[in-house]
Amino acid sequence: MALSRDEIYKKVQGVLVDALSVDEEEVTPTAVIRDDLGAESIDFLDISFRLEKAFNIKIPSGEMMPENLASDPTLVQNGRLTDAGLTELKKRMPFSDFTEFEKDPEVEKMSKLFTVNMLVNFIESKVNIPA
Amino acid sequence: MNANRIVSVSSFFIGISSFIRGFGFRRLDFPQALRLANPASHRYKRILEDRREEHHNSVKFNLIDHIELLSDQRIVAVKFVSLAEEYLADHFPTFPVLPGVMMLEAITQAAGWLMHHRTGFAKSMAVLKEAKNVKYGQFVAPGNYLKVDVELAKLTETGATFKASGFAGADPALQARVELSYFNLGDKQPELAELDGRLIEHHRMRWTVLNAGRTPSDAVAI
Amino acid sequence: MRWIWIDKFIEFTPRTSATAVKCVTLAEEHLHDLYPAFPIVPHSLIVEGMAQTAGILVGEARQFKEKVILAKIGRATFHRLVRPGDTIVYKAKIDQLADHGASISGVVEIAGDPPNIVAEIELMFSHIDQNISGVKFPEHNFVFTEQFTELLKTYRVSAPVMLSEGGTPPKSKDLAGA
């Protein structure tokens, strides 16, 4: 069942409003889920569950939010991503815009990659699988 | 009453006071002796009242220890966690931490005090009507304290909504949105109206206890 | 005050749903603290009753290997007060179960015919050993103590323990006319 990007956006917006107790107006395409909408770790799990339900899809753990990066010394050193780390992250988060993050790949700034747009892109790829 | 009866009644009481005097009790007059002997005496009444009031001074489900800030829009209150709290033995054995729902209760009680403050104890009941997106980020362990910051968001027909955040010491511990129902029992069921006065009096007394011992320059800077 | 807010399971379908009851009694000390003239069960403790019912359901789903901790109350909406003499019925079901945690939804009722709805509650649990923040917890499972695992064990024993030899328990109407 193909959904337009607009339809996906509306549903994702609804999920974020319900899970995070934010107003619809706060959920803009460039809003950062953690920094701007106040999401915490449990909220990411909540969002994942609600998206699975709303779009009738399965989101295996680690697919939406990459895990175990910081603990790997080849990927992260001194709180920054190594070149290998950056490559790996891009692979795991193909829907994010890395132009800003690339300039200063600090682990603490990773949350900025997680925007509403990224989420919509992610859902689009799972829902509109080309035949 | 005939003379014989008067004599026998009088001698009975003279006998009683001599008896009591004989055992070193202080001298009792007639009305005092009568009061002691009578079960409906004011002293027994006082004991019965004390039993009912006893719980007033042994509040165990009080989740607010200290109020740091109070305005018409906002309350900041603190709950200290001590290993002496009984339920910690079960939550959890070898890993005592304040249960999440007790943090919610602290927010509810703080919001209740804010409503009482705003309205001058207008209503007797301040109960949780709805809690939304209450999320727990950090445990509060014994020796530490939970600070709740509760802000009035909107007044409703039946009470008010609040936005609240909690801190384990200095670290963010929780966020919540709650709606309180603030009402008198008599509003819902007229036959319960007489309880409202007693409940409000109880809240006023608890408020006094909560603020007792505070000096303007409260030394502990939290 | 023991931190146990359910008395017994009356239904338990592994990985799916569970129903537990709690009897409310005037003998509970804390009921007399906030509203002495009109004791009610604090709503936070009703949330805890649901959390314990659902927490055991979620814990059992992974053979109690995970430390299941209440992480989020999505929503808890209350419709009426609960008083001594009421029997609270907690009905919980698992909505989603994953490596990092689970989400459940449930209904709280007062036993009766028809049952009276007290609240609707949605909760999320975290499997804290699987959390990504890197915090380490003691190895042993301090969450699921005997107090809780016993509840499940005794659920499986459904017949009453009789005092007289053989035979079935007397029906209440037999005693009434005596």
C-alpha cells in the first residue's frame, strides 16, 4: 500500500504529538527529535512501537536508532567519530542529512541527525517498497 | 428522697473520698469523683477523639517534606528519601530506590498544595484525574532527594492541568503532565457535604505542620 | 508498608494478558493519611497495581531474566474514586514486546455486575540491562523477588484449601438457612 510523503508526514506528526506531549506546530520537518521535542531514550522505543502500529511495519531494534557505536574504539575516539565511524554511521542512518554533522562529528551531536525529516524518510523506505 | 437515703448516699461518697485519700491520692471533690467513675466522662471522650485524630500526626503517605517556592502559578517542593522508609525493603531488595509512582504522587500532592494556596483551601479533594507522558530518567536513592517543579498550565472546569519536572538532586529525573480534579465531595453527593469541612480542616493542619520550623533564612541551600 | 499492590492473579496467559485483584481494606494504614474522613486509594498506587500486574506479565515473557522497570506512563485516566471494601481488578495486556522493553495497556475496574471502570492505563517498561546509556546494574535480578514469583506459583493452584475431610466445599446457601 503506497502512501504519499504528505500522508506519511501527517501520521508521523501524530505519533510524535502523542508520544512526546508536544504541539503539532512544534513538529516541523527540521525539528530535532531529542533536542527540540524533548525525547528521551524510552521515548524512542515508544515512537518505534507507535510507528510499527501506525504503518503496520516491523522496526527491528537498532534499525531506527544505531546502537553500540560509542563502545567501539575503531568507530569512536575521544568523543568523536573516526573516519571509519562516520562511514559506518552513514551506512546505518542512510536517511539523515550529514552535511552539518560531518564538519564536527562529535558523539554528543549525533542526536542532531535524528530529525522529523529523517523519520519520514525512514518510514517512506519501509512503506513504499518498490515492487 | 428520704433521710435514710440521703445519709446512705452521702456516706457512700464520704467513704469513697476517704478511701482514695487513704491511698495517697489527692483529695477529690464530688464532681471530680463522679467524672472519673462515669465512662462518658470528658477524659474518656478525649481519649476517643485522640484515637481518631492520632493519624493526623502520623502521616505516612506524605510525599512532600519541604516547599522551596510557592506562587500562584508554580510550586517547587522536595521529598527526601531515607533508608528508614519501609517500602524500600521491597523496592528493591539490595537496590533501594524511590518507586516511580511515588514520584508521581509527589507531583500530585505538590499540585494539590498549589490549588489550596490559590483558592485558600476552597476544596477538600485534590486527586489525580489524568497523567500523561510521565517518563522516568533517573533513580532517586536513599540519601538523595527528589525535587518537583510543578507549573500551572491551564485551569479547567473540574480543576487544573500542570506541567511538571522532577530532579534527583541536580539531575533530571522525570517529566510529567498531570490533570488534577479539585472538588468538594458535597458537589457530587450532597450527603457527603459534612465531610468537606473536616477534610479541609485536616489539610490546613497538615499545611501548618509542613511549614512549621521554617525560618526566613532557610539554611539548607538545595 | 510492603510494596505489593496486588493480592492474587485470576488469569494469566503467558506473553499475552493477565488479570489480578487487590482487596482494599480499612486496615491499610496509609488510607487514613491524606483524607481521614473519607479514605480513598491514592491513584498513584492504582498505577502501581497495574505496573505490578503488567510487569510480571512482561517479566514472565522472558523467564524473568530481564530487569523490568517502569519507564513511562503513557496515559493514566481516572473516572472514579476507590474506597475500602472495593475489590480492584487489574486487566493488563502486552501491546508490544522487544529487546529493549515493552508497552502494555490495561483497564482497572471495581469487581461487580456490571463491573465499574476505574481507569485506563498505558505503560512502558524498560529492560534496563539492555539500555543504551551504558549504566551497569547489579547482576542478580532484584526486581523479581519471591514476593512476585510466588504470586504466579499460587495462581496455578486454583482449588481452595479445605479443612474437613474429603467432599466438596459447602455451598453458601446451605449455610444461610441453618
